Amino acid sequence: MTDKLQLIDSRTTDVGGIPVARALPVKERRTIGPWCFLDHIGPARFAPGDPGLDVGPHPHIGLQTFTWMLEGEILHRDSLGSEQRIRPGQVNLMTAGHGIVHTEESVAGHPSVHAAQLWIALPEHQQGTRARFDHYPDLPRWQQQGITFTLLIGQHQDRQAPTLSFAPILGLDLLAERDGTLTLPLAPEFEHGLFALAGEVTLAGQPLAPEQLAYLAPGSRELTLTLPAGARLLIIGGEPLPRPLQIWWNFVSFDQEAIRRAAQDWQSGAPRFGDVVGYHGPRLPAPPMAGL
């Protein structure tokens, strides 16, 4: 099994004033199933007077943004008029489709933040779907061998998450209450990614270093995991995409021309994306369009 695991180092970047570990997309791997972006935020603590996370208005197309909150709170606002705090143990899911704008801010009184933020590429025939926002405070949870499982999206064995999805997908969180080893069933048609959100995890005898992503190609039906007490593991998966995905800035599409049009619409201030009410600050500029 260890020869089937590809270990990928994440890279450090900045989001809204906070350093994050970006595990997808990187040069070694752009996607895992429909998952096309994975940032590990924190755990970060803010000094008194530090506003914490502050991401100004920015657009998306062709994807769903997916936030899994572990510590602290984040306030989401978008151009649909949504305003939603996300608290630990909850998922925020924004379906961008044809286009949407949103902001994210730390909430006063919460001097820390720890979260995983991901993108899910919409299937090609759903890329232009109408934008929407969904909040999931209650997700399937169960205990097994001293480990708490939370099904974030998709299906795992006989359990189904309520989270909106457009294609076969898996998002699963494992939190170890005590030292434990278990064999996790896998869908053999899926490729999988495993990322330790806390602690040192071992996969089929292979240690997973902090801020490292393990990729497992389709074909495996199970994986042996060892988690020490306090360790936390995020598992994502899905069927491989039928063709390469184009990712530029905050835009995702199977068609580069669609990304070019979206970039032009954002730069020109076209009404396609709308405005975020309640956020006080400038919108984020797009990077140079060279290469588009």
C-alpha cells in the first residue's frame, strides 16, 4: 500500500493576512476527484487589536467553496445577501456557478481561527448553474474505536451527508479521542487525499508529516490508519475528472475562454457578480491577465 501513496508537500501562502498551508493545487497534483483547492488555515491566534482574517470582496465561477470550521468563527457575506457565521463543527458551502462575490472576516471576541477551506469543481454541464449559499450546522457523526467521524459531504458506507453535491464525492473528518488504529473502507473508483489537520498520523505504516498531503490513486478498497490521541485527519475523494481543469485566480472552468470572460467582467465592474452589502473595504483586484 505504501508504494501507492504519493506524499506532496504543501506551500505556504497568505490569505486575508493569515499564513496558510496550500496543499491543492500544487505542481505535483492539481485535483483529487472534483476537489481542486485545499488550504489549511491555522491554528492561528491573534494579538489584541489584530483584526484576524479579513478577505475582501472577490469573485468565483464554476465551483463550490467549502469551509470546515475547527476553531474560532468566520463571518461569510455574499452578493446574494447571505450573512452567516460559521462555528466549529459546521460547514459553509457556497455554489458559485455563473458567478458570485463573497467576503470572509474573523468575528470579534474570537482571537483564534483554525479551518480547512476547499473548492469543489462543478461538473461541466453545471458550470453555469445559478449561485446559492448553504449552511450545515448538523452533520452525521459517529464513534468507532475511539475516533469521532464526521461526514462532511457525500456518502460513506451506509451514511449520507446532507451537503449539496453535484457529483460523487467524499469529505470525512476523523478526530482521535485516544490512540487508535483502524482499517478504513474506501470506494475503489475514487482517488483520495489525506491531510493531517492536527497531530502525527500514519497511513499504512507511512508517517504523514505536518502540512503534507497524501494522494492515493483509484483501486484501493481500504487503508490502515493510526492516529494518536488528539490527531485529526481530513479525507477527501472523488472520481477522477474526465479532462483537465483550468484554474486561474478564483475562477475554475473546463473552458479557458469562460475564465477570460469572467476576468474581463470582474475588471470592468460588470453586473454579473453583484456587490456584498455590509462589508466596508475595497474589492480585491484580479492579477494581471497575461497568459489568459
